[in-house]
Amino acid sequence: MTQENNVLITGANGEVGHGLIAHLSRDAQLTIVATDIQPLDPALHAIPLTFVQGDILDPTLLKQLFEGRAYKTIFHLASILSTKGERSPELAFRVNVDGTFALLMRAVQQAREAQRMTKFLYPSSIAAYGLPDADTKREAGRVEEDAWCFPATMYGCNKLACESLGTYFARHYRRLDEPRSSYGLDFRSVRFPGLISAQTVPTGGTSDYGPEMLHHAAQGLSYDCFVREDACLPFMVMPDAIRALLLLEAAPRERLARLVYNVSSFSLSAGEIHRLTLKAFPSAVVRFIPDVNRQGIVDSWPCDVDDTAARRDWGWHPEYDRRRAFDDYLIPAIRERYRASAG
Ligand code: AKB
């Protein structure tokens, strides 16, 4: 059972899954095993990978994924996002926490059997924070990893719990065993801001108004934005999100002072996203019709996060600031995407 070149990606059909699979497939040495509850998205069919369809909560799926295979790295992306999680909290808990726990258990078992460390990359979220109201959010400014960890959504609670579980598996799992195994999980996590991709549109999140506004405008569709114009969040474009995961994966363990890191690139209000959208698509029609409950979720997330630790420990820096994100990536790629699908 070799694990040298195997990577496992859960939630393959999601936005990060698409970007990560496309990126990793450029490395001919890697064997990619991908899983999702839905059939593999046709957009990924041309990529050489082993796809196993199934539910992360189904022990048969985990058995299939690990039978005769070990992984050097597991990217556990499968998750129910914040808005869907508020609508189905029990399902969110089961998928986000029970699913992650089951995978952590499998991963630690394979590490011990293979007598190698297994890297476990876990995308967490700004949803792990919970500021009580918009005024406190304004005063808090750039929030550090250990401040304001009082999540106000089921999804945020799940993310914070799984950060802790991953940390537990990496540092303390079976701490009473004599002797203790030297092999186990090398858990690493980034707290992502709202992500914006030119290739895919998110589903079930709360930061979705950013990408939705742009994708609607590019298709000539009007958009009702569910937050106020002054609602501010940190955002990041997908190529930087993929870079963040891969930089963190590649970092030498001894350089990592933490297991969970903030990463940031730019912050924008919904009104600013609207202005940037109008600049590119002057006939875009956007109406601001705030939903008080979804606005409340955005008010509980910081407008900016402090990513000093990621910059210091593993050389994180975004390649796309707000200008480059829109002018060099989002606008041209989204235009192209809908031109191609119209033609
Ligand atoms: C969501 O809105 O739920 C996600 C997130 C910020 O993690 N995009």
C-alpha cells in the first residue's frame, strides 16, 4: 500500500473541488481519488482521476475509498454551507461534523498502518467567528485567529468544532497509550473568506451575493441582493484559495506555529461589488432587498481578518488584490464563460 502519490478530495463537485482538481491534475505524478455525493460534474470528466460516488456519512464509502489505498494528503472539502446549514441544522451537523470525524478516524488509522504521517487539509471559514452586531464588527477591524470565536451559525459552529477535532487528532489522539504511536495526522486548516470563482457559482452560502451579482450581470439577468449596500466581508478569488491550500500543504511542519490560519486578500462592501459589476457590465440591474436574517449572519462575520501568521509561517500572500481580482481574473473569465456557453 503506497501513499506517496495519492491524494483524496472529498466534495469534488464543489467550487474549491473544481479548482483544486484542475490544478492538481497538472502534476502527472499524482493519483487523484475524488468523491462526491452527486455524480462527477461533466466539467471534470476529461481529468484523469478515480471517482467514487457516495455519502461521506456512509461507512461503505469510506471503506471503498481506503481499501488498498493510502493517501499522502486528504483535502476534505465536503461541507454544507451557512445558509443551507441554517435551514437544515441537523443535516449540516451530520455532514459537517460527523462526516469530518469519520474521515479523521479513517485518516489516522491509515497513518498508523502505513507508519507515515498523513496530511489532512481542512478548509475552515470566517464563519468560525461570531461578532455580536454590526457596530462591534466595525470596531473589531482585522480579527486575529483566536479572537471572537463565538460562531452564530450552525455551519460556523461545525467549522470551529472540526478545527478543534483536527487539532485534537494531530496533537492528542490516544494520549494515554503506552507507548504512543509516532504516526498520525498532520492537520492543517485555513479559514477562508467568501470565495469568488469565474468558473463556478456557489450554492447554499451567505457570502454568495458577491459571486451571484457578477454571474447574473454577465448573463444579462437582474439580481436581488439580500444584504445592505454597506455589508462588508473579506473575499478571495478561487486561484488564490487553491494557492493557499497548496502552499499550506507544502510548508515544512516545523515552520507551522499554528494548525489553523487566517488568509485574506481584499475586503469589499456589497455596494462596492455592485459598482465594480456596473463598471464591467453597465446594463446590470441590481436591487438591494436585504433579508434581515441573512444580513445578520454577514454582520456576525468580520470585514477583515489578520493573516500575519500565515504570511510569516508559510509565505502566504495573495496574488490577486481587488483590482487584479476583477480586472485580470473575474471579469475576463466570467465574460468568456458566458460567451462560450451562449455560442
Ligand atoms: C458561506 O457563505 O457559507 C461560505 C463561507 C463564508 O464559508 N462561503
